[in-house]
Amino acid sequence: MTDALRHDALDGRPSPPAIRLREVSVGYGERPIVQGLNLDVRAGDVIAILGPNGCGKSTLIKGIVGLAPVLSGTIELFGIPAARFKDRYRIGYVPQRHTVGGAIPSTVKEVVASGRLPRRPLLHRATAADRHAVAAALDVVGLGDRAGAPVGELSGGQQRRVLIARALASEPDVLVMDEPTAGVDAASQAALATTLQRLADGNVPLVIVTHELTALASLVTRAALIREGRIAYHGALEGLNRAAYEHVHHLDEDRPAPASWPPDVRLGG
């Protein structure tokens, strides 16, 4: 983590948010999928992006990391307009896709090690720090014993864990994850939650799109609920009542919302 997430040592002012959205609309062509969004992501934040399928959660994430067009508004990354931000290695990104594909066969270790490339000068060899980061990331997702295996031979859930490890190996200053626990077994979800808690404790902000909060709910400091392309609620996770949670997650009676969420709280906005 760099000093950009710490207070300025000279004047004591807080550093800018890792991510700042102001009246942001993201979409394709001229059609916005999400619009008018305002959000700050600062050190220590663990923000869950919630909403029904098709509401624009993944589109928002892609707009933040530069993979979808921003139609209006402004996005700043560490105080710099996104269009001028060069240090992309500082933003770890786990995409929504569940498999790792490519024309050239690669091992698990090679895919995870690719997360280190933006941190190295072009054509420079991997350092001991690079190798340590890759090994640590593989251990976190429970794939240390599969480092040399062809990634194409792994199950879909295991390939999902490879993508998570690749993002962790980059040692990012902010981590953006799109459905990180989808297709991942309970033990690996627990290991991931422990790692994310350690990152959050170290003031690395986390933005997590998810339909399943069971493993990660204890980490979340704020929730943003997207409905019909706009933020319908932004605040403490406890502010989402059972009815809203069930609407978002399509839960049935066998999977109740956490008992700590008061039933009499209504969504704002």
C-alpha cells in the first residue's frame, strides 16, 4: 500500500478517496445502464454493491476500472481523473467471469504471476518479492499444490480462485471484485474473507459486487443498493431490512436474512 491512502504528512489533510464518482453514468453506445451515481471509496471502506440481476452492478465496476464507457460525470482514482490515471497496477480487479481462457496454455502459477507484470519494468525478470507474492496468493485461495497444473484442467470454481489470486498477487491499493465467491467452496470463501479482512485492516479499500453475503457480511462497512440503474440506498448494511435483502438476493424461507438486520428499517431514496 502506498502513501496515497494515508494522510498527508505535511499538512495533516486527508488524502483523496481511492475512488470518487460524481454524477457518473456508464453504458454502451448512448444508452446508460447506470446513471447519476455518487460514491466515495476511502481507506478502510469495504463496500458491498448489491442489486437484482441486470441492475448495472457489473457495468458500474467495469466503468470504474476502464472497461466500459463513462458517458457522463467524473471518476477520479486517487485524486486523478480516470482518463489520466496511469498506475493501473494499484487497482486490483477480479472480473465476473468464472473461467480463465487463452490461446496459449498456461499453468496456474503463470496466470497468477501475470498480476505482477504491471509492477515490473518491461522485460525485467521476476524478483524474489514477485515470487513470494504469487506463492502467498496461491496459498490464500488454496491452490498452492496446483501451481504447476495447466489452468485449463481446473474446475470452474478453481479457475475462479485463480482469478482472485491474480488480483491479490498484484498487492493492490484498492481491490474491486465482481462476485468473488461465486463457484468457490465454503473453505476457500472463509480463507478469502480472512485475507480481505487483513487488507481492510491495512486500510486497503474493497469494493465487492455480490449476490451472496454469507462469507463476507462481517467485513462490510457500507452497502450501496442499485435499482433501475440508480443508487436506491447507501449506508450501513444493517439499514437493509429483510424484505429488501430478499428482493435483492431472491432468497427463500430456507435462507433467511441475518437476524441482526432490523425488520422495521426501510430503504431510503
